[in-house]
Amino acid sequence: MTATAGIAGPIGARWRTLPPNARGAVLVLLSGIGFTSVNMLVKVIGGELHAFQIAFFRVFFGFLVIIPFALHQGLPALRTRHRFGHVLRAVFGMGAMYCTFYAAIHLPLADVTAYGFTKAFFVVVFAHFVLGERIYRSRTIPICLGFVGALILLRPGFGIEPAAVVALLAAVFMALVVVMIAKLGRSEPYWTVMFWFGVLSTCIAIGPALAVWQPLSWTQLGMLAAIGVLGVTAQTLMLRGFTIGDTTAMVNFEYVQLLYAVLYGVFLFSNYPDVWTITGSLVIVASASYVARHGHKPGGRGAAEQARDTDRN
């Protein structure tokens, strides 16, 4: 499954003539719309359903989309020698999803998106301890500034919003997911990781979902299906975009998600960003962009650079 599969005719021919960075940028921008739309739909339906139930349908419908493409690789390609690693990846992934969905329901989308970008800082720290990657001096100051940006978003002098702490915890879980995927990716194909996440996350999510289960209308079921399909599609577009284009160029287009979040927030929820959101977001985006573009392992691809290659929701 590739982000450009099925493009044919004059449009496909024109697409293939574009420079790699141009094609990558288009895919990353589209993925940003997908990720932000997932959070928007979660916020809408979150007034009616618990985050646990929403998360279950996100992974369930996402898994249904993945199955045919994964099976196309052949059953031998889905075998794994790292069962415990896949379990950890699923646990961390569901933790990130629960926290992100809770935050999306209770916070402005711009804040949720900005907190998500702090993942890059946690990745550097976790990769040092788990993967043995060196923390380069060029990253130290941007990492510290990134956490300052998070503190600005938390507004500690005005009473800390619990959902904001949950949003920051989501970034911690997402960073753990990145590190686990980097570790698994050394010996496991992409579709193996995706397939086992679908299996294990669905099994993990069913229990909490049943505990808060509510009957669904057809409209709600349609929205939940859209969340699942959009989540997997956005993930695939992001991965393909960063595969086609240069990482240092693509990362700038990823942060356009913040603009999408602001537009959704203003026009759908009347959430206008205040000075704290704007200031904190700018500090986090600038710092995260620097961490992604500089100080990487010479001649290699560190875990921090793989932060964009994972599912957000």
C-alpha cells in the first residue's frame, strides 16, 4: 500500500514528473489534514462517547484497512521473533491514543497539536537510554527550550488544566512508540509491525471499551469508521512523504498541522488561540524543528528522525 497507488492517466504522469521534495510535501500536507481531522472528529463525537470506546473503533477500523495489504505480503512476512516488543509497542500506542483523544475532547485542537510536537524531545532522551543513541550537544538547548514551550502552554501560574498534563503524557507515550518501532525496525518489516499493532491494540482496547460501552447510532458508527480510516491513511501518507522527500525539507511541512488545528478550532469550535497558546506553540515548533534537522547521528538515521514515521492517533 503506497500513498500514490492507483494514480493513473494524465494526473499520474504529471505527478511523477514533480520533484521528489514537491511530491513529499504534498503527501505530508495531506497527512496533516488527516491527523488533524481525526482529532476534530474525536472532539465532536467525544461529547457523546467515552475516549475508550472511540479508541477501540479507531484501532478496529484501522486494522480492517490494514489486513488486506498486510496479507498481500504473505503470511511468512507477518511472522515475528519479537513478540514482547510488539506487545510493548501496542501498550505504548494505546496509551498515546487514549491520552490524545482525552486531550482532544477537553482542550483546543491547537494546544493538543502543539503538545504532540514535544514528542521529538522525549524521543531523544528515550533513544539514549534504550537504543544507546548519543545526545549531541547541539540538541541540548533546543530540547530545554521545547520544554519551556510546554510549560508556557501549561500556564502554571494560572492553574494547570489536567487535560493539558494528559496531552503532555500522550507525547511521552508517542516517543516510547517511536523508540520501540526503531528497535523493531532493525529486524521487522513495516507491515509486520503494522499488522501486529492492529491485532494487539484491538485486543487491548476491547476491555476498556466494554466498560464504558454505549449503543451507537449509524451516524456515530460512520464517524468512528472515518476516524479509523483517516488515521491509517494519514499515517501512510506521512510515511510515504518522508520516504520520497528529504527529512530536513519535509519536517517544515509537518508543522502546518498547527494551522489546520487553529482553523478547525476557530471555525468549528470557536476556540481562538490566546497569547499563551501562540507563544508556547512557536517555541515548541521552532525547537522541535531544530532537533529534527540538526544534531543527528553522523551517517545514520536516529530514532528522533523517525518520529514522523509513526501513527499519531
